[in-house]
Amino acid sequence: MGLIPLVVATGAGAIGNRTIGGSALGGMLIGTIMGVIIIPGLYYIFANLAEGRHLLKDEIDRPLSEEFEHKKTKEEND
């Protein structure tokens, strides 16, 4: 809201004020839209696309410590 007087300026130096005010206002609007809508939206889309997929072949879902314990108890039972 503070940039509106620069955008609607009249009188001496109005062209410079309008240019600076318009550029700053446009940059702030685009930055806000990107940061609030587009970036979180892309994160949501890519998270849904990646759900259920593994980055590595034969990737396990358990921590290595649990995997080691699982193999150890399996060997002891055999």
C-alpha cells in the first residue's frame, strides 16, 4: 500500500516515481504470489508424484539399525 503514492504520482519527477513505484509494486506482487501460491503448490504436486516411489533400487523403508536386527534374529532362528 505504501507504493501506491509513487505509482499515481503527478508533478515534477512523476515519471521517475511512477517507474520506480511500478517496478517495486510488481516485484513485490510477483514475489508474494510465487512464495505463497506457486512454490507450495509445486511442492504438493511433486510430493504426490513421488509418493510410493523409491529413489534407489531395492531401497528399504526401515532404518539400518532395525534392518540389521531383523537379519540377526532371522539368522539366529535358522
